[in-house]
Amino acid sequence: MTILVTAASGHLGRLVVEALLARGAAPADVVAAARDTAKIADLAARGIRTVELDYARPETIAPALEDVDAMLLVSGTEYGERVAQHRNVIEAAKAAGVGKLVFTSAPKADTSELVLIPDYRATEEVIAEVAVPAVILRNSGYTENYAQDVAGAASSGVIAAATGAGRVASAPRSDYAEAAAVVLLEDGHLGEVYELGGDAPWSFAELADAASVALDRNVAFVDQTPEERVASLVAAGLDEGAAGFVAAIDEGIARGDLAASDGTLSRLIGRPTTPLADALADLVGARRAAA
């Protein structure tokens, strides 16, 4: 079975390639796709076929999908453009006869009010419309998304947000990548919509506590109002639009939009998800090693 992973030069896509190999896929059965194949030359050196695939350039998509049995469509990052870009890939997958398309979506994409959600909801609707055989992985927060908060706390001693007591069911990208590999490699799963999240949802006060341990210094959580959050972000250099977007995500967390976790992720990967404290220790260690 030939499995293609899109965005293989990115953080999640590369981890999925590694997870496929770790779970027994032969390098010759894995196709790594990226807009710039020079960025995945190391994968080619390991016997993995690499192909150009740019969501925005349909002429690169069809050739990349030749003889592909299953594929992972990693959500794009170009807000305002990515639904159309995703459609390019989904329609090409249908035309190529891909037997399983796995899409990385977002929590409760069909009902959530989180500001990030509309593109994911629209993409799921495209998948249903095109009727390509698919599995939806609704990934909750990546713990790495909060690495910058922790890095800033190393000097400031503060993690500030407008999240209140809201919780985040995060896990490291490697946990989600492993789940994607399982779904790609195993028979079945078609038609499933998996809500994936870490086993132990945490609050930002608990994030500050875990950061205190990882950084070996006291870190306090400062609970801001949305208005205070915007003002502090603008003062830190963000423009009003970006600051408002971040504050809107915080408001969604406060509502509980990223808090759900029913154990599906740990069941898929066959082990507990990586605890927040362990993930932060890894992130801080990696940052210090790179300094």
C-alpha cells in the first residue's frame, strides 16, 4: 500500500512520516510531498519517494497522487485561501481513486464557535460533497502552540491570557502524528470522525505551574479581560487585527471550545498521551540545546 503525506516539510507532516516508518511502513511505500522538495531531501536519502505538491497549484497535485492508496491532507495555513486549496487536493484524490483520505481538522468543527473553525468546517463539507472515502481527525490543541508563552515566561515570570478557567486538551504533535499513522496504515476507519485530544485537559494556571517546573523558576498566570489581552498584545508589537484574533482564541478557550477529551487519541495510539509537564520539559530542553 502506498501512503502519501502532504506538507511533509512541516512539523506535523514530517512527524507523520516518521511515525509511519516506526510502525512498520517500508520507506518505498511512503511518499513525502511538499511545495519545495529540497526541504525533504533527507527523506529522499532514506529511500522515501518525494514529490512536489502545492495545494494552490493543481498541476502539481494529480501527478503526485498517481498510484496512491491512502493519503494525509494536512490542513493548510493560508487563511482565506485554504478551503479552495483543500478542494484542489480533495477533488484530485477522488479523480485519482485514492481509497482513503485522512484530513487534519479541528475540534467540534461542525458546531464550534471558535474563530479558527470555519475553514475546517467548510473543508469537511467539501469532503462530503466530493464523496471521497475519508477519515476526519479533529485535532485539539498542539502543546507546541504554547511554547512561545513558556519561552516568554523564562524572562518575565508571567503567562498572560484571557482564558479564565478554560481548559485545553492539548498533546504534542508527535501524539497526533502517531494517530494519523495508525489510521493510514490500518484497514477500516473510513467514515469515522475522531475527536482527538490529550488525556488531561489543563488550565492556563496549570500551564504556568508546569512552566515553573520546566524553567526552574516561578511563573504566574495573569488572567486578563479580552480588552486587556488585546492591549497587551498591541503593546508587544502585534497589529490590532492579529491581537484581536489571538484574544478571540482565548475567549474560545474560556468557553471550553478546546477542553473536550474522551480518550480517543490515547486509544488510537495505544498509550496515554504525553503529559503537559513532560511535553514542556522537552520543549524547554530543545530550546536550550539550540541556544
